[in-house]
Amino acid sequence: MENNRATLVYKILGLVGILDTIFVLVLNGGINLGTLLPGILGVVLLFWGLKRDYLRKHFLKGHFRRFRRLVRLGILVLLASFILIESLLLYNTKDPVPSKVDYLIILGAGLNGDKLSWTLWERVDKGLRILQDNKDMKVVVSGGKGPGEWITEAEAMQRYLVDQGIAKERIIKEEQSTSTMENFRYTRLLLGQQLNYEPSKPVLVITNDFHMFRGKILARRNGLNPVGVPSPTPWYLRPNTYLREYFAVVKSLVLDW
């Protein structure tokens, strides 16, 4: 009975993963690791659920016992690190905002041609409201030109802000970056050219909630003092984005220096 229940659970989880990937792709969630990984895991789980007894009988029974122990240990370590990092992502979404901040940074998030993607529009619109309430604040719009983009993300963000009444003199464009690490590296160089900028002073950083933890780590590595201002993520993308961000955090902790 327990064996049948476990098999049913694997099948259900596999179908859920596959349907999740199809659902997000249909809703234009973009082709990335966060979108595809649930489907890939779903195929593996579904195959295991369908062929579990056969595989255990012909390949795993009495064989590869040491290998099976290593696999189980690896799964436990992976699960523990996943729970830890996901907890940090959820905890590090929003910081108390100081009363006086001179600079705001908005991180790029993709264009459709020369139009803001929904994710990027959310970020820039949140930045717009902050700039409207803080007339002396300047903003760094950070993002280069990626595949399928006709202009840089920084240029698109500047156009939106100017159209909404923000003076062009308040906007600093960073157009070289192609990653979060480069966002902050090149932004730090531009801020260093501003007469009133002091590295010890806080700067507001707008990015999506799931991305804030990693963003603040990379900002500090580049000599910035970040204060997180999260932009919401659509509900249907949250599982995929938080799953993808786990791997992005691991990569950044190891490689982004």
C-alpha cells in the first residue's frame, strides 16, 4: 500500500511540474532555468513513478549501495541548502528606508523590443513614485542591451521616467551591464563621479522581491550601502522565480567577486 501511495505521489508531482512549465510559458514567463526546471524535474519524477518498480528491481536492488547512500546524502544536503537560501530570500525582501537618501538604483529586467517588460515596468513605476516624492533624489537606471532588445534597458527606463515628468538631469544611465554583478560594478563607477556621493551613505535599490537578497550581497561587494525596495512578482511566476534564484544565489556566492 505504501509503495502504491509513493508511486502515486511521484506521478502527481511530476505532472504538476510539467503543467507548471507549460502554464508559465503560455503566460510569457520567458524561457529560463526557473521556467524549465519544474518541467524537467516533473519528467524525471513522472518517469520514476511509472518505472519505479522496474528500475529498483533491475538496477538498484543489491547493487550500487554505496552510490545510493551518496545520492541520498547529496539530496539531503541540497534540500537543506535550498531551505536555508529560500528562507533568506523571503526574509531579506524589504529594509527600513532612511529619511534622507540621495540616490536610487533601478536594476534592469528585460525589454520586449523597445518596450518595458511587465517586470521592468513594475520596478520603474515604483521608482517613479519615489522620485516624485523626493524631488532632490537622483536615479541610476542600470541595464545594457540583451537578446531581443532594440535599445538598452537603461535607455528604455529613462524614456519612461522622462515621459512621466522626471527631469533628464536627475537620471544617470548605466548601459554596459549584462548581469546583476555588472549592474552594481558599473553603477558604483558612475556614482563615484558624482560630487556629492559618499560610499558610506545608503542608496535605495529597486529590484524584485525574490532578487533582493542576492542584489544586496552584490551591491555590498561593489562598495555600495544598499537599502532594499522590493518590486512585486506576479503570483504565477513566484514559484519559478524563487526556484531559479536558488541556483543564482549559489552561483553568485561562488563566482561573483
